[in-house]
Amino acid sequence: MISSLDPTSELFLANLSQVQQRMATATQQVSSGKRITAASDAPDQIDTILQLRANQSQNAQVQANLSLAQTTAQAADNALSSSINLMDRALVLADQGANSTTDAQSRQSIAQEVEGLLEQMVAASRTQVQGHYIFSGDAYNAPAYQLDLSAPTGVDQLSNAAASSRIQDPAGGTFQANKTAQDIFDSRNSDGTPASDNVFNALSTLRTALLNNDTDAVTSSIDLVKSSLDHLNSEQAFYGTVENRIQDAVSFSQSYDMQLQTELSNIQDADIPTAVMNLTQGNTQLQAAFQMQAKMPHSTLFDYLG
């Protein structure tokens, strides 16, 4: 194609186009705050950007999981605090019932209170967070125990699902964050009989001894109550450790999120002061170019005719 423009005009238009393109880029960066808004802006950086965004998405999911785990651990800690208070009260009642000066009628009254403690302990084993029974292990949609005063340990076990889920931390590791109601309230020997620190059994045994007005049996149950109390304190210590580990993971996740955002910003974000300067320089260059072009002599064929 033959151009009707002289070389000077063609050079002027080419330079003008370059200035306008730089101004358009600067305008886009100032308005969006981004240096890269499309793959064509920096093809060599796209893989890195996509990976950083994927890491951000994964970290956000980890943070959501940690938040729920933190709420669950706190609820478990609170439930165990209440359970410990119940066993402290049971120990006081057991001492009262074992006292030789306590009569049969008084032991009946004490037995009624112990029954109430057992009922509250079962309620603690059925603690829920967002509709999930936190001590039911993998079968979290239903409670693991219900009160049954006719049963040997005063309760019926409704499920014995294990707690196999683990919490992922941002570093890629995992850790156990919960235990089952059987672990906490209904510990058993290898032959299936109640262990000496079985919480439900300790309360049920104490209640039965009081109802039978059996002083020796009440005295014997004191050791069961003490063992159960020690066990509950140990289980609460487990959740205390879990809460600390979750908090560490949350702090790490927040720091990691800032790191990812910084790396992404370093790649994507525009240098606004430089973009504004380029825009100002472009305007200045355009004005100067048009002024110079206006002062250029414009000759035509008629200028050379007599």
C-alpha cells in the first residue's frame, strides 16, 4: 500500500501512537490499581499468579476449618469444665454419704442429687456445635449416649464411632483435635468392663450405693469418683493443648495469607506514582508534539506555480 503521507508526517503519527499507547496503559493502571489485568499483559507471570491464587484459596479453606475447630475445642473445654465441677460435687456428696452419722433418708436425698449429676454428665457428653455432637466422633449427627438408670453404668451407648478426623494446619501437617464420649466419660478395660476412671460408672455406682444405704459401698465409690475426676482433668488438658495448637495454626495462617498477598501484589499491582508520572509526561509530550507540528511549514503544489 502506497502512503500519501510524507516521511515526516509518518514519523509524527508513529511517535504520537506510541505516546498515546503509553498513556492508555498508564490510565488503565491508575484506574484499576493493577499492572496486570489480562494474560497478555505479562504472559510469563500467569503461572505464578494462578499458583498464588490457588494457595490463597487453600489457605482460606484451612482458616475456615481452623475457626470451626477452635469453636469446637472451646465448647469441649467448657463442657469438661462443667463436668469437673459435677464430679467435684459428687465427691462432696460421696463423703457425706460415707459419713456414719448420715441416715438412710439422707442418703436417699443425696442419691437423688447424684442422679441429677449423672443426667447433667450425659448432657455434657451430648454437647453440640452447629448441630454436630462434638463427642460422637465420626457419627456426629447423633448423640453417643442417653440416660438409662436401669443400665449397669446408668447410661446406654448409642454409638461407638471413632474420631478419625484430623485438622490440617497451613504448613501441611495434621493433628487430632477431638475425642469421643467413650474416651472421656466411659473408658473401658480391654475386656469391656468399666475402667476405674469411668465417669458414668462412678456416678452410677455412687447412686446405687446411696439408694441401698450401703455405707461400705459408698466409701468404695469415693475412689472411683476421684479416679474419674483425675481422668476428666487429663481430658481437659488435652483440649487445652489442642486450643493452643489451633491458635498457633491460626496465627501462622494469617501470616501466610499476608505473605501470599504481598507476593501477588508485587506481581500484579501497579506502581501508581510512576503511572501518574507517565500519564503527565504523555500529556506534556502530546501538547508539545501538536504545537511543533502546527508550526511546521505546509507546502502544496500551488506554492511552486507561478
